[in-house]
Amino acid sequence: MSCFEGQMAEYPTISIDRFDRENLRARAYFLSHCHKDHMKGLRAPSLKRRLECSLKVCLYCSPVTKELLLTSPKYRFWEKRIVSIEIETPTQISLVDEASGEKEEIVVTLLPAGHCPGSVMFLFQGNNGTVLYTGDFRLAKGEAARMELLHSGGRVKDIQSVYLDTTFCNPKYYQIPSREECLRGIMELVRSWISRSPYHVVWLNCKAAYGYEYLFTNLSEEFGLQVHVDKLDMFRNMPDILHHLTTDRDTQIHACRHPKAEEYFQWSKLPCGITSKNRIPLHTISIKPSTMWFGERTRKTNIIMRTGESSYRACFSFHSSYSEVRGSHRLRTSAAFMASGGISFSTAQGGLWLFLKKCREDISVDEIKDFLSYICPVNVYPNVIPLGTTMDKVKEILKPLCRSSQSTEPKYKPLGKLKRARTMHLDSEEEDDDGLFDDLLPAPLRHKVPNQLTLHPEVFPTPAISQNQPEKRRESTGCFKAESMPTFLWANFIDCEESNSESEESEILGSAQGDTGPVFQPQQRADGEVPQWEVFFKRDAEGTDDCLENLPSSTEVGGSQSPKLFSDSDGESTHISSQASSQSTHISEQGSQGWDSQSDTVLLSSQDRNSGDVTSLNKGVYRPGIKENIPAPQPEQNVLCLKDTCSDFKSRDQDVNILPSAGETTTLSSGKQMLQEKRPLTLSSSADSQSSSDFEIPCTPEAELPKQEHLQYLYEKLATGESIVVEKRKGLLHSKATTKKSILSDTSQNHNR
DNA sequence: GCGATCAGTT
DNA sequence: CACAACTGATCGC
């Protein structure tokens, strides 16, 4: 639970995400996202009275948050007082004390937070410095570096304080499966069930909260089935969500809810009440997306846990692992950019779509560290002190990442102070600030990472970034580059990085129904001559994760924590023993074979952590045909050519909307429009430049490229399903390339044939 | 009766 | 473990 009381030291006259007590006196309110624990007091009579007595006090939030909030009748009284602010559009707000007439100007910028639809972070600039309130945020490593408006003059802004979501600021939560792994796990479980017959349905046992939408939309898109929900009117202006939802119960995917849902389920009844279709009884499994904690485990953990005959728990909202950052940061970048200027509505469908992909992730301590050390504020205020730890411990972790601890930065910063004082002037002074004052400071050169170049070399020592990387990079954008891909590539699902994992899983998972799952075909790779060493490195859970991901806890615990996909809840056995049943994606008929056989189903090793973004795969590679569901970037936006982002940026900083406290928006300059036009431009240009940048990434020093003959041998072994023991060179971990068989096996250790 | 709070549940 | 919501009991206005 958040210990943030609503007010920030620098700007105590505004309140964020708290609306009770002291906050009743605020001159302006801000809501970062629509979760109840951030809305305390928001509909209390006391605040309602305050509103009635005031002419000027308003609530500021993103357009999506406004929409979601006003859907509830209980918040309708806010209707005339909610001012939505576009994402990434610096907006000036006058903070007026209605009693004294005293006035203060502040500029706020909303930055996408990736937590749930509409969720944002607030960047405030004013007389008391620049501060960042993160709210609940779920940003991947390096994401801060791609946020233009956190930067000025090519480097990160001088930020006085960060009010930080430290939910996972505990070193034991290093290792959590990536969002892609979880999504893929759920997808394959759903696939394996609903493909059996039209009478096989899944019930997603989700809580009543925003943030599951990306799961619904991805499932819907993947299977061409709308998801049944109780209510969808809140999404009426968000077609990208709306189109994937239905209130028609006749679908195989349900996310409806009922207080007695669990009870219903015992009786093969869905929350919406149905038990049969065409008088034929339904076969139902429940999947409960929930947080699973992987940090403390030393053994492999699982993405799907079987908790009963027909019940599963699915790891759902998880942090962006290192590999995920690498695999899908383009998507995120897209999200960050396209989410701006109308994340929500039909004018920017692409924005919302992409934004959804990155919703509801959890962040881990290394991501917090990455974020904070990049921002490098003077102060940090943890918003959350997780149970079992203390404020002091959290600060201990965070403090070294702040400026006072950075030896490169002088502690005394008179000019920095001066600079901050000046940033609030909305004319052209920011430019001078950066040029003049910052240069006087031996500040750590925290250069903004251009959007197309988001890799952090120091955390990418990976040998897996091979010659094929540029190709992969492009593919991971899915819809953006699909047109340029030869059709035969789609047909064969050849894909430099993702295909490794995807093909693996689809051979295992997808073949029974003869569906579109790709087949593992290393020999048919587009690039022909050079085998993909990622193919076997990545399936090597024991060694690869450690050496690829550079995650401290990986080595600390010795073994891989890469999750297995399925297991029983005892966590001991994966029940993935039968090759035949595994590969046929067979799930036993409920009741006919009992639950042991049912648990034989699954089969995807999620050890391929670098498999990239499953969602973009679905669009760009797997399922080009359903692309009508994915709004393409606005064509006219794509024509813009690449320009120097830094210089853009300076001018951009001067573009500020003025919001009188009464709530009317005045656009001061053409800045906002510029902003929106340029964003996709960076996006589209990123494809190429990123490819080339990836290309240049060096291998880990101690890593060697496998020799051609060696690879050939490995491929042959893989193709025949035999196990391979790869003796790494000295200094590297002993690692075993796991074959599909051994992945499927209960105990892969037995496969030393 | 409504809302706040807390404990317990999911 | 934590999240985020819900339920029910209790208390105060």
C-alpha cells in the first residue's frame, strides 16, 4: 500500500493520487491511473463539497483515465472539473489560491507509465524544480532513456526529486518471467484447450481492475474470438479494446465475473451463468492470472501452475526482463511515442493498441535501479514500502542511485539550482540552460538515448546478438515491417531470433490441430549459411540465461530460474513427460481421463527468454492476415523523415499548452502538433537505425562464435531430437543444449543419451 | 444510512 | 511474499 500522502515537498499545493485529509486544500488534483488505491477520497462528500465551493479546482489526468473514471456514475460529479492532458504534451497549469489570489505556474507533462490503460507518470516543472511522480509504473530497462520529454538538450533533465513506485524494490525480486513468456504461456494453454472443440471454453478469472486488457486483446486477436466481459461501455471510445470484447456469452473465452464465480465453477458454470451451448455441456478450465513470486525460488519456476483438475494459475504481470527489453523495446518505444497525442481514441488507435501491449507489467528492483540511476535525481521518495522491509532499507537501495552519491557530480550545484528556477519560464530559455549551465557541470553524461538506439551496451554483452540481429530487430516490430517481408518468410515462420523459441514451442504445442504453428526448421532459415547459434544457446537454460542476461540473481542462485511453462502446484513435477501427448498439445477430456493426463498438456519451455515479443510476432509474422485489427501507424506520419532528435527537442520543450485552472486548453504554439507528428517519425526511422546499431554490438569478450561445423552438428542433433552436451570454453558455465525432448521431459537431466 | 477502517479473502 | 479488489464487521457522523 502506498505510503505517499498525496503531496510533494516541492509543490505542496497540488495533490496526486490522494484526495483526503490535507489534500482537500489542494489547488489542483492529479490522478495517475484508475485504480482504487490511488483514488482515495476522490468521491468523498468532503471533496465534493470542496468542488462545489470552488470555481477553479480541477482534476488532471490522461484522456483514457478521464474516460474510465467518468464511466462510473459515482465519479460523474467530476465531469466538469476533469481536464485531460494529452500524453507527452507539456502543459502549463495555473495554481491559484482562491482565498488570496496567489498564483503559481507549473508545467506538467504526462509520460506513459505502462501500468494499466491511461496510466501515466507526472513530470512537474516549476519554481521549485523539476520533479517526477511515477505512480505505479512498469517500465523496462532503458525506457526512461527513450522518453523524449525527460530530456532536454540531448540529456536527461535536471530532476530534483523522484516520487517512486518501489513496490518491488527488494533485491529478492530480481527474477520474474517476462511479459512475453507469461502471455505466451497463457496463450498456449488457451489454445490447447479451446482448439479441442467449440464446447471447450476458458474462463479467465481476473480481478475487477484495469490492466488485463492487453491480455484480452492479445488472446482475442490470436484466436479470432472476442472475450466475454460483463461491461465494456468504459471502452466505448477505445476501439482497440472494444473490438476484442463482447457481452455475448457465446464465445470460448470468458473474463466475466460474479461474486460466486468460484462456486459456479465447481458446478461447471461460468460466471455469466451458462453451462452449455446448443444443449451440449461446456468443458471449462479456469485460468487465474496472478502474481507469482519467483525471486526467492532457486529452482525453475513455472508460468502456468495447475491448481486443480481444471484450474490453472498463470503468471501474469511481470517485469520486463533483460531479454524482454532486448526483444521488444521497439514496441515499447512505439508505445511511448504513439501513446501520445491521444492514446485513447479513434484518432490514435495505434497508440492505444501499442500501449496496451505494455500494460500491467511489474517492475523489479533492477528496473527501478535502472530507471532511477538514469534519472539521477537529487532526492528519491519511495511511494511504497513493501512489507518485510523498511523505509530505511528501501532508501539504502535507492540512495546510491541519486545524485548526492554520484562522485561525478558535485554536491553543490548553484547553477543547477539556477537552471531549475529558470525552466519554468516558458519561452526559449531552456535551451540556454542546457547549453550554458549544464556544460559547466561535470555532470555524468546521461545522454538521451535516441529512440532508435535503445540498447545499453553495458547490459548487452550478449553473444546472442549475432549477425542476424538486424533482421530480428526489424521483425520484432511486427506490423510495421510486415509489408517488407517476403511472403514465404511468413509461411515458414522463419525469423531470426523469435523463430527459435516460437518454432520450438509451436512444434510442441501447435501441431496437433494442424494449426499455423511454425515448425522448427533451422535448415530453412532465411540466412541459410550461418546457423543461428541462439537456437541452442537460448534453449540452454542453465548457462545461457546467466551469460546472456547478466542478472545478478541468476548466478547467485546457481541454477536457472527460467520458468517452466506448466506444472502442478507442487512445483515439483512438470508432468511434461509424454512426448506424444506433449507434442500433440493434447489435453485430456475433462472427467474422462482425470487430471494427471490433463496436465500432460503443455509444453512450452519458456527458457527462450530472448524470444522477443510475442505480440508483434503474432502480427508481423504469425498472423499477417489479422492485421486489420492492428491499426497501422498513420500513413501521413510515416512520411516524415528523420531529424536530429536533440534539436527537435529543444524547441519542443518550449511548446507548452496553457491550461487555465478553469480547465480550458490553449495551445501556445504549434508545439503540440509538432510533437504528435514527429513521434511516429522517430518510430518509423527506428527500424533501420536500430538494426544497424544492433549489428554493431560486440560479443561478450569471453564468448566465442561457434564454428560452422559445430553448429551443423548441433543442428543435426536438434533435428533428430537428441540431447547435446555443449562443453563451453573455459570460464563459461557448463551448459547443456536442451533438445525439445528434454524440454518436454519431466526430468531433463535424464537425457544424456 | 453512508462512509471510513480494519481484517480477512481472493 | 504483493497487488487490487471485494466482503463483512464495527464504529462514528
